[in-house]
Amino acid sequence: MIITGIIGYPLDMTLSPRMHKAAFEAKNINGVYLEISVEPARIKEVLDSLRVIGCRGVNVTNPHKETLLLFLTKLSEEAKMAGAVNTIVFDNDDLIGYNTDIFGLETLLHNLKIELHERNILLIGAGGAGRAAAYVIRSLNPKTFYIANRNFQKARQLAQQFDATAINISKLHSPLLTTDMVINATSVDLQDDVTPFMQRGSLYVDLNYKFPHKKRDGITMVNGLEMLVQQGARSFSLWTGEEAPVDVMKKALGLNHD
Ligand code: NAP
């Protein structure tokens, strides 16, 4: 049996178990996806126990995405750059960290079929998801790249690492007027604060998949559901060595597949 799962604390309602269960069934794999709520102080003990029971790997969510790096013996290049992991793999004595959020966001943007290279981009948020988004935005070679965050110090650190400009979250108005894409990587709904100031033809991507999206004239509104599926698909492949049944995983979450 392939043992996988997700570790976080507190572990809020997560769609990942539904998606992975459907994927195991579709591929005829005898697999389980456990929901493991673990406080930061007990993380090492839980990782050791997962290894003992032969766990193949787990997804990692808050608050462990950055702190867990301490316990890993190897890191993928992307996870190293982003400084955050969302997937780990137990490989003999190694504990390997990956950041499949990066692949998830890259695929979401790619599937929109909108030209996003050399554009004006604003990232709001500098937590685990913000770090993955900063990596993806830098790869788009943006014309301008602003990063805002409630804790300005964190915005400044991330901006320094990804050659962006940190701005105060209370001073978004002026960059918003010329922004082509805003990515909200915070855990709060910013639609009402941000979209009224965005220009027509621009794109608002909210990595959160739970906020119901309002219609905004001339602005393409996208949530993080596609990203969730794609990051999960990549994790599934890392654990099983098999191609993930993406359409099945989308269907399990009520996403129309193309
Ligand atoms: P995180 O590491 O805890 O970071 C949270 C971010 O939200 C930080 O930038 C934090 O700012 C900001 N924030 C929290 N409360 C705020 C408030 N009241 N006002 C302004 N900013 C606030 O969480 P995360 O993992 O990066 O997740 C962020 C979002 O991305 C969540 O909505 C999550 O669901 C989503 N996400 C989606 C996917 C997907 O696959 N679609 C994957 C990962 C994450 P401070 O630094 O100032 O605290």
C-alpha cells in the first residue's frame, strides 16, 4: 500500500484528500491519503513515525512550508530557490523536499493562454505561496515587478531575492493603475481593495480557491483551483512514479476538464 497524506496545523478543510483518493482509484493503486494535524513542536517526531510506517511522502501546508526545510536532507532546485516546500518524499534515508506549487501556478497561467511575459506584475503576499509565486513571476521576465505584504520586512526580503520592488501594502493604488496581472497570495480576500483600481484587460489571480469570485468589468478573474489540481498532480507523480489522472482529479473537485 502507498501511504501519503498532508501535514499542517491546524488542518482546515482541505480538498486534497478527495482529489488524491480519486486519483488512486482511477490508477488502480492501493493508496491512502492521510490528514495529519501536527503542531510545529512535534513535526520531527511525526516525520520519524511516518518513515517507520513506510510512508511514501506527504504534502506540507501551513505552518510547516518553510520551517520543515530544517529536517530535509535534499531539496529540489525550485524548492531551494523558493525557500519553501509543499511536498516531501521519503527515499530510503533521504527526506526530499519539492515545491509543486510552482508547477501548479505555472500551469494555471499557461492554461489561460494570455501573454504574460514582460508585463507589469504585482504580487501581494510573502508567505509560502507568495514565495512560489515570486519564483514563477521572475521567470516571466516582468517589465515591472512589485511585491507588497502586510509585514513589510518580509516583502523587502522577497523583493531582494527576486529582483523586485517592495511596496507598502497601503500604497497599492498607483502601481495598480498600470498593472497587467495581480497575484493575491495572501490568505485574505482582497478583491474589493484591489480590482476597482485595475485597468481593463488585466488579470486578477487569487491563489485561494475558496473565495467566491465577483464579476469585474474588463478584468479576468481566476482562482487557485486549477493550481491546486496541478500541484497535486505533480505530487502524485513524485510519490507513485506514474502520470497523474489530471482530468479525474479535476472532476473530483467539480472543475470542468478540457
Ligand atoms: P502563509 O504562509 O501563512 O502566508 C499568508 C500570507 O497572507 C502572508 O503574506 C500574510 O502576511 C498574509 N496575510 C494574512 N492575514 C492577512 C491580513 N489580515 N491582511 C493582509 N495580509 C494577510 O500562507 P500561504 O501558504 O502562503 O497561503 C496563502 C494563500 O494562498 C492562502 O489563501 C492559500 O489557500 C493559498 N494557496 C493556494 C494554493 C493552491 O494550490 N491554489 C497553494 C498554496 C496556497 P504577513 O506576512 O504580514 O503575515
